[in-house]
Amino acid sequence: MSTKPSKHLETFPNPQPGREYTIRHVCPEYTAVCPITGQPDFGNIIITYVPDQKCVELKSLKLYLWSFREEGHFYEEITNRILDDLVAACEPLRATVIGQFNVRGGIASTVIARYEKPK
């Protein structure tokens, strides 16, 4: 039985909404294709956030990240898109998404995108 990738991030209620704590997810199997050459891109996506009222559910996060496999994305665009989608889904107090992309053409790239909830 295969599970279809999805662009939808599920959430669940934060079990400790009165406590500020950090959640870190490391996704070492990010894959997509270069939007110019069509060559495969591989990377490590690190998501760190301080939840407010909701947390992201891990299976939906996995399927969400898998949904990019056959699509063409620039590193800068996909890192910021993951951050935007995470913020839209769970409205964290703070969040950082780091995209560490493997060497292609002799260059490895890291993109860091940050968010802080307005006070």
C-alpha cells in the first residue's frame, strides 16, 4: 500500500501550551529537481519551532516534504515555502527552516529562513 504525498500539513493541540519549548525535526531525505536542468536535488531540511497552540503532525510533514519530489524548485524558494506553510498550519511563536542542499556543480548551499510571531 502506498501513501500519496500531500501538500496539507496536519496539526494537533500543543500538549503544553503554557510552556515555551522547542521542537526540532530533521528530514535528511528531501528530494526535488532543479527547475532549470531537471537534474535531481537532494538535501537535508531542518525545521525548528516553538509551538503556540498547535504542533505539526509528523506523518503529514513527511508526506508534505515528499510532495516536492517530482517538482522543480530553487533552494531559496522551497526553504521559504516550507517556512510559510508551517507558519500557516500551526502558527508558532518562532520558527526556523534550514535547507542544507547537497553539492551540485561543485557547490553546496544552505538557506536559512526565520519567522517570529508579532507581539
